[in-house]
Amino acid sequence: MTDGNDEASLAFLAGAYDGTIGWLAAIWIAALTGVYWIWSGRRRGSG
């Protein structure tokens, strides 16, 4: 999800984990979205 540009001014913060951190963030956001979607659908259906 990121290009791993070693010449970027803040590249030292990500190191070799640049792409991994991007994928983990995407998975985390998708999981939170899925949980919210399921939870809000159940709540709406029971009322």
C-alpha cells in the first residue's frame, strides 16, 4: 500500500516495515468497519 521511498524525509520512522504497517492498518480499519456494520444492523433489526 506504500511505495517504500527510502529518500522520503521520514522514511527512517517506518524502516523495513513500511508496507506491512500499511496492510495492517487497512486490515484493522476493515475489521472495525465490519464490526460496526454488523453491530448496527443487529441493533436496528431488534428495535
